[in-house]
Amino acid sequence: MADFKALAKDTVIYGLSSIVGRFLNYLLVPLYTYKIAAGSGGYGVVTNLYAYTALLLVLLTFGMETTFFRFANKEEENPNKVYSTTLIAVGGVSLLFVALVVAFIGPVSRFLGYGQHPSWVWVMTLTVAIDAFSCIPFAYLRYQKKPIKFAALKLFNILLLVTMNLIYYVGMKGRDPGHTFYINCIASTVLLLCLGKELVGIRHGL
């Protein structure tokens, strides 16, 4: 019964952090639609590139979160080695993805319809690669049963994202949709740095 209560408590924390995070992120929609001129199609650019990142995030993690849990919970496996291998696999694929996009940034930008703004494409490429890599340390936090740290970092990331958007679009009266991608990249990088203790695990079992 005690284990069941602990599981229920952890599940609530994980769920609430996700729901609250999504709600706070949703508050950015009216900000973007109000500040980014409709005639420029800027908000359409934001939603379009974010749609690509959602798909790419799934492809870059290629089910390794589930794989990590499956093998880490096997008695004959070393959880630290499983974690290290998973980190290296996802990190390697993400790094290769970034290298390929940057190498062919011209054709890729033109194909996506942003030939005049290649920086938007490579910045979002870097962001999605960082987010994909960060998924594994977050899975490790769940494995270690650290829901408080998991939720705190998730909410911190969203609050940082919202705050920087408010500073640029409200405080600085900015209107460039490209800054949305730069802000997202900064927030993702800061979050990855906050996971530094978990990233030390990349040495385990090697």
C-alpha cells in the first residue's frame, strides 16, 4: 500500500508539472498573435517550425526513453551502463542531425520556405537536438524517483521561456518572430546545464 501511495504521489507530480507547463506555454499564443504583425505571417512561421520540431523530437529520441526503462529495470543489466549507452546513442544521433542540417543549411532552408532566414532553421535545429538529448536525463530522474526535481526543472524551463518572451515582446517592444527561436534555444541550453549532475552519468559503465 505504501508503494502504491508513493507511485500515485509521483504520478500526480509528473502530471501536474506537465499540465501547468503546457498552460503557461499556451499563454504565449496571445502574446505572439498580438505582437507579431499578422500581415508578415510571422506567427505562421512560428507555428510551422514548431510543428516540425515536434515531429523531429520523436524521431531523434527514437523510443530510447522507453528502451532505457526497459533495460534499466532488468536485474542482469547495469542501470548506469544502460543510462550511459542511451545518452551516447541519443546524443550521437542529435549531433549528427545538427551537423547535416548546418552543412546543407541553404537547401534545407529553401525547401522549408525560409531561404531568406536560414538562421531560424539552424537555431531550431540546435534547439530540438538539445531537447531530444535532455529527454534522457529526465527519464533518469524518473528512474531515480526524483519527481520534485523533475517537476521543478520542467516548470523552471517554461517560466524562463515565458519571462524572456515577455522581456523581448513587451519590455523591449520587439516584433521579430525570429527572436522566438533564439529565446527557445537559450531556455533549452540553460535547462541542459541544470541537468549537469545527471549528465555526469555519461561516464558510468564505460
